[in-house]
Amino acid sequence: MSRLAVLAGLVRSLAIYLGRPDRTRAQARFYATLLRPGDLAFDIGAHMGNRSRALVQAGARVVALEPQTICLRVLRLTLPRAVVLVPRAVGATPGTARLQVAPRHPTVTTLSTGFRQEAAALPGFGHVDWSATQEVEVTTLDALIAAHGVPAYIKIDVEGHEAEVLAGLSQPVALVSLEVIPGLVPRFEAAVDRLQVLGPYRFNVARGEEAAFLFDDWLGRSALVDWLTGLPPGSKPCDVYARLTA
């Protein structure tokens, strides 16, 4: 993969995630309805840092996790100083792992080889080339909690690796969000099942980068999965928010 191709992928991500400050402000207003000033938030899979910035604007204290080298370079230059940046992936156990890197599309870089194989058959993914790898350090949510405290919110955007991230968490957290790609709902269900082992959760959905909930009433697991399963492959990804009810 040429340096020009890598640069093109970076520029694309910068344009999508940092080129719309109005979206960041809208996301910050949305987060402010969910969190109190001073609440701790973990941004797992920070990528270009757009959600970390929104969380800071909403008044949260933020710990951001990102293992991808090209993204880390951007984050170190652009994140607010208040954000604690941890250059690691998150998984079920600490150690090292092989990151599957998509240089032209760094937003879909993943630790999950299963995700890579399943996503390749979906509309919009056929052109993605996971042609590079990177050895990365892996930590766990439990280790992050031991180091930084219990968060009020964990945002997880890790391209099919969500269940493994949650396998490294041994206590319920008040609010968790997970990115879901229509057409890969069974992979997401494993993450929901892990959450429900930890505590009673109900769910709501925000579409794409829209900073608003779709449903007036929070859904149970079955209703959520039925709705997600009904989305045609190729639809926009969703952020599913899981709220602890007890």
C-alpha cells in the first residue's frame, strides 16, 4: 500500500469526522442530556476523536483508547489536553493482538477477522482492503476502571469486536453505546447478551451521526434485535445505547 493511499484514507476520515464541527456541537448537546458535568466517559475506538471532543464539550472527563498508529498521530496533535489518551486496544484479556488495518478506510480497522470476512459481503464494504496489520497492546475495561475509576458512560466503536471488549468488564456501567452495522446483527447480539449478564439494560438507537434517539420508549432486547434485523444491509450504521435500569 502506497503512502499516497494511506494519506488519502486519513484525509477522508478527517473530512468525515472533523470537517463538520456543527455535528460535534450537536453530539455534545446530546451527551449533555445523558451525562452530568464531571462524569467520567471511556471512548473505546476513538479514531479521529470526534466523540471525545463532543464529550469534553458536554462537560465529561474523557479517557480515549485508540491503537491505530495513523489515528494516534492525529489525536496527539488535536485532542483537548484534558483527554487522557491511551494508545491501546481493548479486549477480553490484556496482552497483544494483531490489528487488521484498512489503510484507505481506517475507520473500519478491526481486531476481528470474523468481522472482516462478514463485512466484505455487505454493500459498501466490497472495496475495503484490509491489506496491512499492526501488532498492538491490549488492555481491558476492568483494567481501565482500576486505573481511572468507574465511568458513567462507555462508548464502544470497534468494528465487530464489541463482545470481546465487554468480556473484559465484570461490573455494570450506567450507560454503554455500541455501533451496529446492519447485516451483522448476530455479531452485535453477542455483545448485548454479555451486557445482560452484567445487569438489566434497556436500549435506544441513534442513526449514523444523528444526535437524537429514535424511540420515545426504551426497548427490550427482543424488540431491539427485531428492529435491527429489519434494516436492509447497506443501511447507515446505528449507535445502540444501553441504559442500566437498576
